[in-house]
Amino acid sequence: MQRRTLVVLGVVLFAAALLWLIFAVWPDWLIDAIGRKKTFVTTLLNGVTLGGLYFLVASGFTLVFGLMRNVNLAHGSMYLLGGYIGYEVAEATGSWFFGLAVAFLVIAVSGILLQVAIFRRMEGDELRQTLVTIGISIIAADLMLAVWTGTTYQFDTPEGLYGAVVLPVISVIKSSGAPVFIKYPMYRLTVLGVAVAVGIGLWVFLNRTRVGMMVRAGVNDREMLAASGVNVQLVFALVFAIGAGLAGFAGVVGGTALSIAPGEDIRYLLASLVVVIVGGLGSVTGAAIGALLIGLAEQFGLAYFPTYAVVLTFVIMVGVLAIRPQGIMGTR
Amino acid sequence: MFGAAGKSSAYPLGINPAILLVAVFLLGYPLFASDFFTFQIGAYSLILGTIALSLTMLAGYGGMVSLAQMTVAGFAAYVMAILGTNSVGVMGLGWPWWLTAAIAILGAALLSTFIGAISARTEGIYTIMITLAIAVAFFYFVRQNYVIFNGFTGFAGIEPPTLFGVYWRDPMPFYYLCLAVAAFFYFAVLYGSRSSFGLGLQAVRDNPRRVRALGINVFSHRVVAYFYAGAIAGTAGVLLVWFNGRVSPGLVGVDMVIDILVIAVIGGLGAPIGPFLGAVAFVLLENFAIDLIDRERFNTVIGLAFLLIVLFSPDGMLGLWRRAESRIRLPRANALWGARANRDDWHSASSPKRM
């Protein structure tokens, strides 16, 4: 009881400090200590939106693992392939949203194929499944390099999401007394909104629908679910399709926020790995917490101590593993 | 020939003529091979094989598939460049080679121990994920860090010493140096696998819970295994930096990390000869695939080879050889071999049981 009170107190104090940092006009000593307020707020927003993007990628990864115990190390390749396909379709049709839909569907179908052709054939042999997906990601990376070369692609931001919004956050007050507000790209805020929407959607799907109930039952006891008359393979294929599709979806969303190029597959695979290790394998809530932590750590690292930014991510991972080897929300 | 040596691994100093033949071949190889084959193929295969041997040791005997072994070797290579001399003008403290090499190997072993301590509380696929994350994080770290690791450029001009009047980067001496190191660790792993520590490690692989119940410390067995594997990989890393003369983030990039896994798996994780077989196949393919297909598509070829091996012969080339041999020699004993193969199968042994 005592400990809990302390934790709650800590959280409240932290939240209050954060809100003060965001909304108050910074006094001079604080600016001297950690730099301009604009840098801080922009970094914070960058971190949160990057966390949203990481959540989109990692939630599919963790969903697939939670139900089927399949570690799909080709997940990063699916992200990149989704980005490329979305780009091609968006270029051809001129509609970004159509590209997004096609990327989701194509990658979802490729996920089903992977599940049927590979994972179903070696069920229960986790290590071998992992190795197979490594093989697939090697080939996929090389073939994508052959088709789309080493060029960096950049989506056109879709109509209506262009430009910057003025946030109700004052960065400094000019000597004339006029406040300067902080601006932030509209599209990045949308990414955050989409991530939150997907997170809520997944929660509703898993907790409030019949199929979601089957999925949760499958996570707890696969054999028992099959014994009670559910076509488990169908549920598996569906979950794999959603998980893979989310990676393709994230490929377009992330490719627009940043860019798509060879090597991004590894970057997002690393992000997914660290996010689910920190958050706990198989937990969507854990993926959200982990994604937020890693996104913030990465951006604050880049802004405040660039040469050691990766170390911060790494320290978080090691710290979590040392205290809770199963991850923050993980269960064994 | 190689396979026979692998199979008779039960008596490494024994009288099997196949072993003698292999030994004579390996010792006499530079006498008839060209400089290119001695250095680029022979020595490089031995170095990669030694790094992969450290993975085979962890995965085959310990059931821990660590993808960070290349990172450990790369760390040793970086230490050589940082503490020794390089031509880039960043770091390069100019310490004597023997001190640098000793520190590099010890440092690699300690890094490996640290990685082991992080990942050894988890099992199976968690180990793969954590070690892969560590490997990729190390890659991004050395690429971003210009103060110590000189970022994207890395280091160049790292030379082996001239000792006893021999310049050790000349193909023939370097080949023998690599051969000596590889043979030393090969026999060390063979010997270690039958020591009480090695047997304990294999017991940990097969059933951690039972071993724990016997009062053996599972965690420390695993971490010590990581220490030894780190020493092996670190020594190979020192050779690798002498071989390349340079070290950059590409050396510890995901491609190389995965290549070591590919080598170990293609060769077979069942016996310490496996990684060397895999390394020879890999290096030959890397150098001569260009004649068959576009050089650019090398990764597709090696990826397909890896995929086929994992799909159809999980115990690698060693497994292919054993099956072929048993089919030729002992058609009736197939069932027996099958049972044996199952017992030795590292997958069934190392995949974590759901509790």
C-alpha cells in the first residue's frame, strides 16, 4: 500500500513537471541549463510521434508472437516492402490513401502466405522458424535492392495533411511582449493520431469482439481453443494478416514522415525487437509503452548527446532486462 | 573427407586416416595454392570459421544462438585499431602489439560475458532477439561515434607486427597463423565439450530445470560459456583486422552478423568442424558466385542456400553428409541413425519448453 502511494505520487509529480516544462515560459536559468524550450518541445513531440510509428510496426510483431510464438524477423522487410509498394501505387494512381490501402492488403496477403507456407509446416519449432525468417529477410532485402535500387524515396504528403500547425505552446516571449508559439508539422501529429487510433482499434478488437476473444484464448492455451471447436488455423492466418498488414501500413505512414531506403528494414526490425523486449513479448499495451519509451529515448539522445544516442536505447533495454527479464508488461 | 573428420570427432588425436589426410592437406595447402587461394580463400575461411566456431559452441553445446559473436570479434578489431597504431589519425595510442592483442581478446571475452549476462536469463528465441538487438545497436553506435570509433570511416592501416624476421601479413605466414589459431580453438572446443564444464553446459541445453534441480548453477554455466566464446571470437577478430588492415562499421553490420549465423548453420551446429565447412563453402560462393550470377545478387544466392539448408537439412552440411554416409554404408542402420540424429538435433534440444 505504502509503495503504491509512493509510485502514484511519483507519477503525479512527474506529469506535473512535464506539463510545466511544456506550457510554462522557461526562466533563464533553465534555458542556460538544458537549452532552448523550442528544442525541448520539438524533441518531445518528435519522440512521441516516432514512438507512434514504432508502435504501428511493433504491435503487429508482438501480436503475431503473442498468439503463435512465431518470431517473424522478416517483419522489417515487410515494413520496407509496404513502403515501396505504397509508393509505386501512390505514384501510379496519384492517391496516397489508395497506396496506403494497397500496401496494407498486399503485405497482409504476403503474411498469410508466409504463415501457410512456412510457419504452419514447422509448428512448435521456434528456432527454426526464426532462422527461416532471417533467410527470407536476407533474400527480400537483396531483391528489393535489385528492384528499387539504393535510391531514397520520399512520398508526397497527402492533401490536407500538409504544412504546420501552431500549437498553443509559447516558446519565448519577445522583448516587445508578443508571444512566439511553437509550430509542428501537421502530418506528424496525424501519425500520432493514427497510432493511437490503431492502438484503440486493436484493444477493442482483442477485448470486445468474438474473434478477439478467440485470439486471447489462443494466447493462453492454443490446444484448448482448438479442442473447443474453433478453427485455430483460420484465427492464426487472420492474426498474421493483421500483424503483417500493420507493418506494410506503417511502411507507407513512416515512409511519408521520414523516407524509405535500403537499410530501413533493419532499423525498424531493431526498433520492433527493442520495443517488444522492453514492453514484453506478446503484449500490445507493452508495445505501446515500449514504443513511447524508445521513441523518446532515441529523439532526446539525438538532440542532446548525438554520439551516444544509441547507448540510451541500449541502456533502457538492459535496465528492463535486468529488473524484469520478461519485459514491462510481459508474462511468462 | 571433412565430414569423416567431423564424425570421428570422438577421438581428435586418434588414428583415423581421414584426419591425417585432412591435416596433411591443410598443412601443405599453401605449397600448391596460389597467393590468392592461400590468403583470400584459405586464411579468410579459417578466420570466419573461427568466429562461427564460437557461435557453434554456444548454440550447439549451450543451446544459445547468439547473434552478437561478430560484434564481439568486431569489438576486438576496433580495440586493435584504437590502442595500437592506425593511419587515420584518430585514437591510435601506439601500444605494443602483444599488449594490444591481449587486451583486445580479453576485452572481447568480457564484452561477450556482459552480453551473456544480459541474455542468459532468457531462453531460445529471446536470446536471438536480444543478441540481435545488441549487435545492431553496436553497429549504430560505432557509426555515430566519432570520438572513439571514428564513425562511418572507421580505421585503416592496422598492421600485424614483423616478428622473427617474418612479415605476418604475407599470405603463407598469415595462413599458418590462422590455421594454428583455428586448430587450437577447434581442439579446445572438442576437449572442452567433454570436460565437466562442457558436459554441464550440454545438460543445461537439454534440460535447464533438471540441471537446476541437481544444484548446478544454470546462469553461471551459460555466462562462462559466453566468456570462452568471446575469447574465441575476439582472437579471430584480431586476425580479421590484420587480414583486412582496416575496420569500419560495415564489419559489425547486420550483413556480417547474419553471415556468421549463415556459416554456422550451413556447416552444421552439431560438431566443431561444421563452422569451418560452412566458412569454406561461404567464401568459395562469395568469390565465385560472380561467375554464375551477377555479383550484386550474391545475398540472394547465399540467402537461398541458407533457406534451403534450414528448411531441408536443419543440421547443415554435416547432417547431409551423415545421412548420405549412413545410406551408403549401413542401409539397415538408418533407423538407428535417425534416432541418434534426433537426439543430437540442437533444435529439439534448445527450443524452450512452454511451461
